[in-house]
Amino acid sequence: MEQQTLKITGVLSDPTRFSIYQYVSRQHRDVTVQEIADTFEIHANVARLHLTKLEDVNMLVSDTKKTGKGGRPSRFYRLSDEVVSLQFPSRDYQRLSEIAIQTLASLGEKGEQALIETGRTFGFETAKEFAENLNYNPRLMNPEEKTEVIQKIALSQGLNPEINYNNETNEISFRIFNCTYKEIAQHRRGICKMHHALINGIFSYFFGDIKLKEEANMFARNAAPCMYTTVTV
């Protein structure tokens, strides 16, 4: 599992590849090699190489489809949900983790508080490990650089994020279009609080004791992504 995590961080450390993955995550649809080549002004073979490397670590999946224009079928790429399981130390523990989370969520206020503390600690440690693997030092980074690394972490966890830093207000807006615990969170909102704390833990590693304010929840009516804003950083 650690080797897979290192592979993902290595793949995302390439600026062009990270930008390509970021682009795919924002389209919320399939993309082609030619679209990536045209968008980033690179040769189609280079675009295919980047997409293949992202697919090799299960961050993207692809299949071939006929375009209706004749000729050979084209290969289309889209985000993979499989990276969500990288939240856990090992795939063998995924089911056990789900059961433990659901059990804590059913224990009322004390269980909910335990979930929140667990989420925040896990988020903080995840950010710390990611930063250390790539030799990032938060004390030497400006807010824009920190924001970029946070997006890389969220991407590696399959959150399908969108994050923006406002230079004028020093505020950050953060949206996620996929939930790490979507299979169980929609039935127990205490798990949403844990996930909120997890994301807050990631931010806290880079920005210190800041708080995220939830503006929208994907499980609420008519709310597509989860949306957060920070206090001034």
C-alpha cells in the first residue's frame, strides 16, 4: 500500500501530468488524447503517455468508443473511483474500517466526537506524509503553493476537488465532487462530520489552526458538490 501511495505522489509530482489530471477532474466527462494534446499544446504521443501513467496508478480509467465519424474507435479517459480506497493503510482493512466507522457513528454523541477526532488526525497525518515524501516544507511555502499541494492531496484521494485561493481576501474556497465515504455517509451524517474534520486536518497541516465552514453538502437536496470556505489565512 505504501508503494502505491508513493507511485501516486510520484505521478502527481510532474506539473504537466498534475495539470492534466486536474483538467480531467473538472470536466466531469470523458476526454480524448487529442483533446488533452490540444488543450495543453503538446504532441498527442506525449498526452497519451501522461494519460497512461495516470491510468497505471488507477487514477484514470479508459475504454474505446466509436465516434460515429468513421475510422478506428477513439480511447476515452475518465476519473476512477478506485483511488478512494487509498484512504486506508491497506485494501485488506477497507471493510474493517467501514464497519468501525459505522459502529462509532451509531454510538451517539461520544461516538461522533471520536469520529471527528479520528478524521482530523488522519487528515493531518496524510498531509504530513504526502508533504514529506515530496520534500515540501509548509514553513517555506506561500499560500498559493500550499493550496496547490492541498489540491494534489485531494486529487490523490479521489475527492475530485476544486480549490481557489483569493489573494485579496486571503480566503480559500474548496469544493469536492466525490466523497471518500459516499457509500455510508448518506445514511449517517456523523460520518460527514468526520470527513469534514479530515479535510480540516489536511488544511491545518499547512495553515495551522484554521477552520473550514461547510457551505453545502452533496447529500443535501439539490447540492451537487460539498462546498467549504476558510476563515482568513
